[in-house]
Amino acid sequence: MSVRRRPVVVVGAGPVGLTAALVLARGGVPVTVLESSRDLSTASRASTFHPSTLDLLDELGVAAPLRAAGRKVHEIQWRDLEQRVLHRIGYDALNGRTAHPYRVHAEQSRLTPLLLAALEEHPHAEVCFTSTVFDVRPRTDAVRLWLDGPTGLRTPLDAEYVVAADGSRSTVRAALQLPSRATEYPSYALRVVTHTALDGLLPDLAPLAYVRDSRQSFSVLGMPDHWRLIFRMPADVPRRQAVERAQVGALLRRALPSCADDVQIADAHTYRLASFVLPDYRAGRVLFAGDAAHLTSTAGGMNMNCGLHDAVAWGRALTKLHHGPADERVLASVAAERRRAVTEKVIPRSEARTAGLDDPARLRGALETIGRIAADPQRTTDYLLKASLLDCAPRPQLTH
């Protein structure tokens, strides 16, 4: 049996998988991306791109069109239920630390077509849709993947290395019998979507605002064509009940007492919040990235950004290996570094964003801390460096 062999195979054509593939292709490494779906996902998922990520996407030539498709966020606000601005922190404190002193709000489905189009410019890169990996077999000098292809035939494909970017229910991870159980947080998220221009109803509203009030806390995100209100819901409130029109209406009247009747609800849906970190991001010649390697609280929009950072780090490391003279110790180093970024920085910071929201004393203390940070330029810069993951992302390799 003749088996096709590729230097690198990436499993998953989401933003993480396509980013890894593009780094490899631009580095001259032949790469194949396998995606089980017929096309790119258009699901509403992550929506925040931090400065650290924009710097890296700029290297890949996709930051400019992503900015054009998204909404720039130049400051973070903290507000109360009366919609008074309690504190604000401007991203201009990052001037000189990044080429992108702002964050961009855009659906991740705006990024994936840009990555795919860039990838298609490289003849040594290929993306195979309707190609489902159903088994993974490590070999001495390769990894054998078994695929269900579009013709219905089951075929083998050998890869010198595999980047598993196939999400939280990773088939690759399961095939290798690696740990997969995530720990659920004691709350879930309710996302309410409206096309009503909230900044026309609430004076001086920024596209990123945290309403922090002992009576009701939530987050507000301004997207290019809609607004999102995100609530943390206790687990004892059934998810089916939380999205009922009457329940959402009552919640909005509590959250936006001055203008709830003017807000048209376009959609309301829930999603789970869970924490998971793979014990080792490397299993021999298989490397894990994004949700296949870690899940975190969505607060702060860090998990997808961290996954994109994983992709860049793996892509650079495999490019060095392909061209030499690096050896496989670079893979062990990247695996450890990327895992530390999640366990020591991303998870603690993300969890801290929503800690104590139901405790008036802790909430008051947290707001006082934000006030002290906002009043101190050095502390403001430090806060934004951490919030933007600039202290744990791969460094840009271009000089701006």
C-alpha cells in the first residue's frame, strides 16, 4: 500500500489550525490541513483580538483586513447600573509596546477566510475539507492518520509531525487516549445580542464596558454590526429557562433600567464555561494547540488569543526543525512554555475578572483596585500588558 507522506499535517481549519498552517507555509514547509466540515465554520464564538495577537497576525498579512472588518476598542470602562463611568483605562498606555495599542472586536469567522485565502497563495500548502480523522497511530519516524474522505474511502496519511488544533472535543487527543475531562465552572454564560445601537442610548459608552454593581453585573461588547451583553448565570438556573424571551426581558430591565424597553433582542444563547489544561502539549510527534490543549473562562477574551499564540509558536518551531539545525528539544521547550502561559497567566487572570461579583464587599474592593490602577500610569501600562497577553505571547519577528 502506497501511503502519502507530508512534513506537517494540521488537524482542524479553525483560526488556530489555519494560523499554524500559514506560519509553516510562509516558512517554506509543505503542510496539509484536514477539516471534517465541508467549509469554514460561521458559528458565533470568540470575538476579541488582543494587541499581542494583532502584532502576530500582522506578520501573516491578515491584521489589516481584520481591522477593517472589526471594531477598534481604545479604552476599557467600568460602569454602574445608573451607567455612570466609574473608571476608564485607555489603550494608549501601550504606545511603544505594541504596533496595535488597541483591541479589535470581530467574529473569529471574519479571520478564518483571511487565513485561508493567504494559505491558498502557497502551492506547497493544501486544505482538505470533508476529511475526518478517525484514528491516529504513532510510528517510529511519523504519525499515521486514518481519514474518512469525501469519496467515502478510508485512507492513510503519514506526517512527520501533527498539529492537533481540532477543538475541545479533539479526535486526535481522544485517539491517543490523553486526558480530556474539563472542570465546569459554577456558572455558565448567557449572551444577549442586539442590533440596537447601545452607544446611542447610553452616554459615552465604549465598545468594551464592564458593568460592576452588587445588584447586577455584566459585560458589554460593541461589535461591528451588533452589541453583546454577557451575563454569568448560576448553574441552578436551567439554561433552557435562561433564554426564554420573558426571562431575558426581565434581565435586561434589571441590567439597563433606563433604556431596556428600547433594546430589541435579536438572539439569546448560552455556552458553558470550563477549565482544562492538557498535562503535556506534546505527545511525541503530535503537538496540541488551542482548545485541544486548553480551555479557560472566557472572561477577558484570552483563550482564543492564547490558542493563536500556540499556533505561531508551534509553526515557528516546526519551521526551524524542517530547515535545521534545530533538534526536537525545541518542541519540548515550546510545549512547556505554552502550557505555563495558560496555567500561570491566562487562567488566573481570566478567573480574576469575574471573581467576587456576587459579593458586595469583594466587588467594592475590586473596583477600588481598578481605580488605583487607572490613576497610576505605570500600573495602567502593567495592567494592559497582562490583559493583552503581551508578556507571554511569542514576540513579533518584524520591525514596525
